[in-house]
Amino acid sequence: MTVLLQTERLSLRRFTWDDVDNVLLISGDPDVMRYIGDGAVDDREGAKNRLARFMSHYEKYPGLGYWVAEKMSAREFIGWFALKYIPKTVEVEVGYLLRGSAWGHGFATEGAAALLAYGFDEIGLNRIVAVTHIENAASQNVIKKIGLRDCGMGHYYDRDLAYFVAERQGFLSPKAR
């Protein structure tokens, strides 16, 4: 198991083939997927395909990818975080999807902030973006809380989305706060 990051409460590690059921817990849940793409959910085969795409990122894009998020206290799967290229762009996006039972506990903020700092401090990225469905106020609040600024709208994933940006210059990592 390759651990990327640990926060106060979370461990972020690489996906393995043993995570197909974990992926299905998220990608098969209509409440979680409501603001992702067209809101479609995966069946088991779709979850396997999604997992294969996740795992391919580690070799294709060193330092970037998707990581399983687990509560360290119980090794409980709560979702995943990502630092990845947005298709058809050079933009690197920070993102996450968490199980409904993990919502409202600060895990999204904790994990996304750690991944943002990792992107700037460890990988050396100069700019990281985030995009959300225009109606997803909860994710927009998390994104603003971790230091990305609202830059209006952008066209990504073949749709108009709320667009947020953070730049390394002037970014204060959580370690330095």
C-alpha cells in the first residue's frame, strides 16, 4: 500500500484492484454523483473501468492521480481525492468525492488542503484549479476555504462550471499557517 499523505485524521493512498467495492460505494450512489458529469451512476463493471482509469494515472502522470481516503482511526474508506489534469487542457485540478456518511465532518477541507499543499510544495505546480457544478455550494465553500479564489465560470468537461484558482506564489501551506 503506497501512502501519499497523512493528515490529522486521514490517510491518502494509491488505489489497488481490491478497491473496486469502495469505488462502487461512491460511483454507484446517486446522491454522491448528483453533481458529477450527467449524474449517472456506475454498476460494478463501470466501477471497474473507473478504477482502471484511476490506477493508470500513477504511471502516466507521476505525482498526480487519484487516492483512496481512509479515516486513520478505523481504516474506514470515506472516498477519494484527486490531483489530475482536466481533459483537453493543461490545467491541474484538485477534487474529491466522499461518501454521504463523511459529509459535514471537515474531511473534504482537510484532504483537499493537504493535496493542494502537496501540489505546490512537493510537485512544484505553479497553479491548481477546481471546478464545480454551479449549484454545488458545499463544494464551492470547501474550495474557497482551502484558498482558491472564485474566478467566475469556465467551460470544462463539456459544460459550464464554477471555476476557482490557486497559485503557488502567495500560497501559504497548512504547515506554515
